[in-house]
Amino acid sequence: MPAQAAAEAPEVQAEEQTVQAMGPVTHLPLPRFVSMKARESNVRRGPSLTHRIDWVFQRQDMPLEIVAEFGHWRRVLDQDGMGGWVHYSLLSGNRTVLVRDEMVELRMRPDPQSKVVAKLEQNVIARLGECGPNWCYLRVGSHRGWAAKTGLWGVGVDEIRD
């Protein structure tokens, strides 16, 4: 019987690895993407006002990834992997993405042969709409269109949005 249990263990471990962690406070998936609600946000070394401010995020709507929760605090990372603890009131569930590539083309349809309607430069922030396996619908000012996921930061590789 122990040999059979040992043989089943890798399957159980594989199933456990596919289950996404849930935040202990919000019970929402970790990690997950959000955006910065405030124009400025202190990024602290720990989850309280008594912890030192390491730096200040200064870009409203910037996408951030929540990787941990503690009370009213969220540990976030930016596109460079830099992060710290931010008060939850400074974050928004409105999804945005950051253009990671030097230039990303917005297209009429999620098809590389579709007409280009705009070109987005690196570090442009766009509102995130629906996403398929390879393409996401973005809004930037008066421009709307589909962009390849590979050039964006703030959306999961396997993430599908309706």
C-alpha cells in the first residue's frame, strides 16, 4: 500500500500546483493585476504606516501585480519587479496594461493581417478590455483596437477576459 501511495503522490502534487493561491484577506487570486488609483503612492518596506517609505509610484493607472495581502495592505510589483507594500485604497480593480515593446500596433481585429489603427510607443498605459489567447482589446484616448499580448505587461499569458 505505501508503494501505491508514493506512486500517486506526483499526481496529487501536480494538481495542487495548478490551483491558484487565494489572498487571505480578499479571497481573490494571487498573484493578480490591478492598477494604481492615486497619482502618487508611497511604497513601504512593510505593511503599516510605521514602515519606511522606499520610494513613491507617481503614475496614475499604472498596472501593478498584487503578490501578497496583509490587512489593508497589498504587496505589489511593477513591470520591473520592483515593489513593496501599498495601502489598498490607493489601488483600483480597473485593469490597465503597459506597452512593454518599443512599438505595439493596434489593429482593427485580432489578426496580424488586419488594418493597423494606431501605434503605441513603449511605456504607454492602455485600458484593458477583452483578451483571447494571443490578443487583447485596448483603449488609449480615442484609439481602440487589438494588440498582441506578447508586447504588453499587466495581463497574464494564459489570461482570457470576456
